[in-house]
Amino acid sequence: MEEVKELAYKRKAKLRGKNRKLRFEYITQMNNLELADHNARKGKGKHRGVMLFDRRKTENLTALQIQLANMEYHTSPGHICNKKCPCGKTRKLHKLPYYPDHIVHHSLMQQILPVLYTYYYYDSYASVPGKGMHFAANRVSKFIRKYKGKRIYYVKLDFVKFYENILQPVIYEQICKTFGNKGVRYLLREAITACDKGLAIGHYPIQPIANYYTSRMVRHVYKKKGGKVAIFVYCDDIVVMGIDKKKVWRTVNAIIDYAREVMHQPLHENIGMQIIADKRSLDFVGYQFFSNRRLLRKRMKKRFARKMAKLKEPMRRYQVATAYKGWLMHCNGLNLWRKIMKMKSFSDLQIPEYVAVDADGKRFFDATTRSMSSIAEEKMTFLDVEFDVKSRFDKRTIVVLTEDSRGRRIKFFTSNPRLIHIFEQVKKSNGFPFLGEIYNTKTSGKADYAIRDYKE
């Protein structure tokens, strides 16, 4: 009886931490294979492999289902091709035929991806729906804003040829800690060992598996060296940030130890600590992060400028410009956009100031209308005048714009020849604005107004 209990205990210990709900039968079901075919052919409808597969689609899927059920499927040899990436590096891509490999990879990932997502580290960004470069950039900016005014230290880490140097037995052992089903492990082993060495760049399951691999590393480091330190992971690029220099170094050393002892992979030796300030930045996921702004990476700026200077066809220029605009919309890139696209600012247009006029073309002053008697002997600033405005008395009339001591704009109409003469002379000598007051020159009888210096 004791021996039975011990065996049950050991069995439970082996299954602890593994996903028990996912079964191999779910992957080999025909509806899962049909969905995998539908997803795998997106954008490849005219490819030769897809067209050959469609000639006997039903028979091929049935044969593949039997192959998988009997665990007789093995990854095709494929071939190597070199492709230059936008970053400037040349990658060795391993290409496989559409049938059966692409369909098998999609059928596998459709079932295990929901499980992998639960194990991913939150700040791991590559090939995760909704977590691309812009999400990563926003997370980094959020951390910088959180500690605004404080000195932020960071260290960048990068694996030496990450995918090529991954040890297949090590990563297979790590992922088997999550998946205990024999059939699921069989397909994972086929995906991992598609190449003689490392992981095959270009296969659908590789990036999610690599994310899981690095996520286990980050979670292990956080358990040991937790604190006010942020770790951002994009593919094989790692950034460790914090406000405590010692904690940042402890986290970096923990990552180096884990990579050496568990992953058995080397990191680049040019490791150094830097700070983020107004003139010192972090270069990550296509952007430069300063303490008060985010700019496009310098290499991308130069490439954008060269392309726009070289291209002449309007449609191609439009396509390139909209592609880079998507990057510039997520940073402080308005000035760069204006400079490269030769976009004028509003001040460069030199548009004349808008002037409101009436039906006769005379300027209309937006101010309160008052009589001269109500503003007489008050401190006034005379701003402007308009001559020969329309009057119901058929006399030559002017309208004068003023401002009182409280800043209120006031206008008044007058047909007084003395005032008309005064304002004509002021207009000729370009004397506006000037300070003065209106006063009545007569003590009795009909008022006759003039202007004099204001005396307090």
C-alpha cells in the first residue's frame, strides 16, 4: 500500500505545472486541420505549393490526419535562402513546403498558443497579438514618465546569434515542463529539430517558442532579483531599466548567469550602463527615448530622407511616405516630417490678417459703440480710424476705435470737422496708437469736441 501511494505521489509531482487539458487528438481533428489550411494559405493563394495541394485537397488532409494520428509525420528537409531584413542584416531563412509542414505548424499552434500566452512575460513583445513595436515603445515611455525628474539607468543585452545558438535539447526540455502530452511533445520536437543546429528562422512555431524560452528566463530573474527594475524583451534584445544602479546590475548579472548556466548561450560582451537624459537616449524598437521626448531612430531618419530624395514617381512616393508616417505618428516626428516632405508651416504662408468689412467695403470694428459725451475726459488709447463710413445724416462720418483704462474696446462715430482733420493728420503720420482724452471745447451751447493730452 505504501508503494502505491509513493508511485501516485511521484506521478503527481511529474504532472505538476503541466497543462493537462490539451490533448493530441484536438490537433489531429479534421476541423482543426481545415482551419489550419485556411490560416496557412492567407496571402499565398497563387503559390505553387498551395495550387498543387488544392488539386487533391480532401485526400491530402485525410492522409495528413492519418499520418499525425500514427505519429509518422516528420518535418520536410526544406531549403535555406538569404533575405535582407529592414534592419540591414542578412538572415538565413529555412523554407518548408506548404504541404504538409505549414498545415501541421498551424494546426499545432492553434492549440498551444492560448497556453503559451498565459506563460509569456508581460513585457515580451515579438509575435504577440496587440504587442508589437509601438506597444513596446509606449511601455518604455510610460516607465520613463513614471520616474520623471530622476536619473534612469539602463543596460542593453543581446544574445550572440540567438536562434542559431539555441541548444535544441535545452529548449525542448524547458517547453516540456508545460506540455506533458506525448503527442504534443512529438510535434514540438519536430518543429524544434527542423534544422541541424538551433531554431529555424522562418517557421511559424519558432518565434512563439522562443518567446516562451526568454519569458522563463525573465520570470526566474524576477523571482530572485525583484524590485523597481523593468525588463523589456523584444526577440533577443533585452533592456534592463531602473533608478537604482545596484539593482540594475544585479538583474543584469542574474540574466548573464541564467544564460550561461541554463541556456548555455553567450551574450555580447559590450555590456555597459548608460543613463536617459535630455541629450542621452535609449535606442530600442526603432525609436530613441529621451527623458522628455521620443524620436525616430537615426538610421531610419537617414533612410527615409534618402528614399524621398531618390523617388520621383508620385504613387511610390506616397506609399513610402505613408509607411514612415506610421512610425512618426508614434513619436515626436512632426518636425522631421515637415523637413523631409518640405511642408510649409502656417507662418511660412504669410497669409494677410483677416479684416471684417461691411457691405461698402469699409472696415468693421468689433467693439462697443458709445457716444463721445460718455467717454469725454477719460483716459483713452486711440487705436485706429476708418473714414467715409455710411451715415444717415448724409455727412462725412468717421468711426474711431479706442481702448479705455480697463482694456475695453470702444468705438464712436463722429462728423465733427475738427476731429476728422485731427485723425487725417494722425493717419498720414502713422501715429496710431496714441494716448489722449476727448474734451468739449465749449462750456455752453452745442458741443464741439477735440483731443488733448490726458492729465491725471
